Amino acid sequence: MLQMRFVALLLLSIFAGAVVARAGTSFDAFVVGLRPICAKSPSPNCASAIGSFLDSNANGRVEFAEAKRARDQAKRSVRDKNASLNSIERSMISVALMVFQHAGIRKVFANFDTDADGSLSQSELFADFRLDQRPFKDVIADPKGVDWKSFATRFGKVGFLITDLLSPSHRQ
């Protein structure tokens, strides 16, 4: 299912700082806007769109404070019955929020911050994804497109949920 493939994006978005965008875009509008970009454009375009949105202070890095605000905004979007999220997206964001709740957002942030500088670059966010000219949805669907074991490890003891829910080998 196409929208299931956006779960990895949503996990990154919720975790990595999907705060109110510079143009005032809400979290749900951000998710809705990702649909065509990540479904049809080359995967680096999708990653760039995410990076541009996440970097709310335009410093080229995502900081922990942005991650905490993102979590709060994602929660509000899930609760808002007028948000433009469809039921699948609302459910997937809820699952992502539960994963972060149990894994601990600070710990997950640190696991993505491989250079330990206290912030995340786009390359750190997408280190486990093999971005190429295919759309992001196709990269995620390809068993070799994502290092699911590494991605799941970043979520600690609840990482098994990542592979169980997202890995193509578990969806067959």
C-alpha cells in the first residue's frame, strides 16, 4: 500500500523536527504535500523537501528542540479532526508517536546524531536510505533500498516494530 510506504518518512518527520514551516505550513499540510513529491519525484527531491521543511531556522541542521516541537505538532495534527490527514496517515502518525514515546525521543535523536554534534544533517537523517533517481516510495519498497536493521537499531528496544511494520520482507 502506497501510504504505508510513507511511514518511514513520517517517523523521520515526527522525530526530526517537522515544526511550523517558514511559510507557515502545518504538519498535516506538510504530510499531504509530501504525497506527490515522494511518490513521483527522484528520492533526493523528497529528502530535500523534508530537509527544507524540518530545518525551521534555516541553519542546515535539525536541533533537538525542533524534534520536541515536532512531536507536539504531530500530536495536535492527529487529534485535529479538521486536519487534512487521511485515516491511514492519522493511524501511521499515531504509531510513530507511540514508537517515539517508548524509544525515547532524546535517545533516538542521539542514535541519528552520528557525529555527536547535537544536531542532525540531512545525511544523518537519511543515512540508512539509498537515495537514487527512483521515487522515495520505490526506494522504501526495495529490500535493498533501506538498511532496515540499521534504521531499526536507531529506535532501540522498540526497533523491531520498524522492521515488522515497514520492511518489505515482513510485508509479503
